[in-house]
Amino acid sequence: MQILILPLLVLPLILQRFPPASAQFNDLNHALRHPQFPGWQQYEFNSNRLRLPRLPRLPRFRIPSIPGRRRTNTRPNAENPRNHPEMDYHDESCLSKATAIQRIYDDRAPSYDTSPWHKIQALDYLRWATLVPRMNVLDLACGTGLFTILAKQAVGCCGTVIGVDFSAAMLQVARNKASLQMLDIEFIEHDILDMSDLNFPVKFDVITCASAFSFVDDPAATLRHWATFLKPGGKIIFDVPTEESQLAGRVAAQAAKNLEIPIIWNNLWVDRQDSLVWVMQRAGLEPWAFRSQVYQSSRITFDKGVEIMSNTLLGPFLRCANDRRLYQEAMKLYEQEFARRTGKRSTLKDDVQFYVGIGTKPL
């Protein structure tokens, strides 16, 4: 009985709290629909039943963006070049060069061997090294062991082959491949630019560094350091991209130099084949330099070139150079260089080709 009386007692209080604007109401239905009644649009009253209102919809709260979180709703542009839909960027400007390179190649390790020209280049290194049984080989920046494994097969069980690399993930792939082929190769995780604390068991007949010499800051000093691990008459084999190949990387390096922004590679000292001869002579080596074969050739339009340039600037190799000015400067330089190289033609030849240096330690 009390339950039935309670609503009748409460209803007059509600009407008293929210008085209607006009006293001319015929029934309760009009009163409940008056605009001064809170939520009046949500109520419906009739003689058969009272329909309770729906619960109000909660407001939608936007999760605040986290620094470094991937953004997928924007496109890269000159005003905000870091908004790349396929890259997960972090501020890595405070990382050391070695750590930055290590992270890059840790990420590339699972798919590195899918590049066809890396395998062809490894076969070329085997030919240039002219290995015979019982030789000792040191493969610097050995990566997934493409050349390291070929070298061990060439020198046999009586020869020593050691691979050194920044990346633990790359070395794990190399160890797995060597284990499957039951090859006795020692892989060491270490900085190849300073190996003074490594005690190698032997002096080496050949030291190789494939596709990594562009990370060297002082080429002559680095070669001089590596030569301390050579036997007299031993040789160092390395490569750098030619000035015509891989235009996007070269333009990015030039833009970084213009703005005095540090990046992790340095290939601007190479402007011709004799550049390698000069650094080998400074390192006290007997020099020989030549061009490799063209490992990959393509012709690109300006729009395709801009896409490649954008991917280079927003890709992992420039992740540590988190500066909008670099993107703008590089795009301007790329347009100028594309026009200079193509002239009246509408496409640009963009090859993957290297200068190869072979420096021999005097007897």
C-alpha cells in the first residue's frame, strides 16, 4: 500500500519544483511535455503505461595522443613530415650512432635476405677475395652471413672465418644458417668502428665490409684501424655507392650537411672513383678501385622519385634526425637535382651500383 502511495506524494513535488509557464494544462501529459520540464522529450505518458526514459548517451572521450604513437589519419607533408601512415616514429635523436644502426638492422633482419642484389653482391665479394683453403677471413658488418658462409665454404675447416656486426638479430639469423650447414663460424656482436678491445686468435688474409662503409665517419682512420688486424700482404675490400646511384640517400645527406644536422651515414666524400684511392693511400694501403656491376636498374618519373625521396626521409635511416627542416630542404634539393640530371627527358635512371676499393697491406 505504501509503495502505491509514494509516487502520488512525489509527483506534486516535481510539479511544484518545475512550474509550467501557463496554468492552462488539461492533463498530466501536457505538463510532462512542457519545455521547462528536464528531459521532457524523453518521457511519454499515456493512460495505459508510463514509459521510462532511456539513459542518456555518455559523451565520447578522445584518447589523448601519445608521443611517438603511429598516426594513420594524416599524410606526410612539408608542414608535418613525421605523419607517415606506415611508420612508427620515436624520438631517437638522443641515441648514439651505434645504437641507432643496431635498431635499424634488428628490424630488417627477418627480411634482409629477400633482397636479390645482396646475394649477388656476396658472390662478387667471394670472387674479389680470391679465397683458398686455410685462409683467415674477417667479415665486418656481416649481417645475416651472406658472404660469411660463402667464405667459410671456400677456406674449409682449416681456415678461420669470423663475422662481426652491430645487430644481434642479424647475427642470430647468421648463426642459424651456419648451424644448419654445420659450419664452424664465430659471430661477434660488436662495433666494427672500434675493435681495439677484441683479441682475435689470428691475423687475417682478407677483411671485408659490404654495404656498410657509408656509416664510417673517418674513412682513412677506419681503414688504418682495420689494417692492424691484417697479415702483411693481406687486403681489405669495401664499397660505397657511386655518386650517380641511390640519389635519394645522397640528396638527404647533402641536405643534412647544409643544415648541419647529424645523420648516421656519410657518403658525400665520394665524388669519383679516385676518392677511394685517396683514402686507401692515407691509410697506408696499396690502392685499387673500380666500379661494380649494376645490381639493380630502373627509370623513375619525378612523382615516383618524390615518393622514394619521402620514404627515405621518413624511413628508419633518418629516424634519428627528427627535424622538419631536413624534409623541406631535401625535397627542394631533390627537385633541383632531378631537373639537372634529366634535362629535357621526363625520367631519371636510378641504379644500384658501387665503387669497390681493395687495399693491400704492404709486406
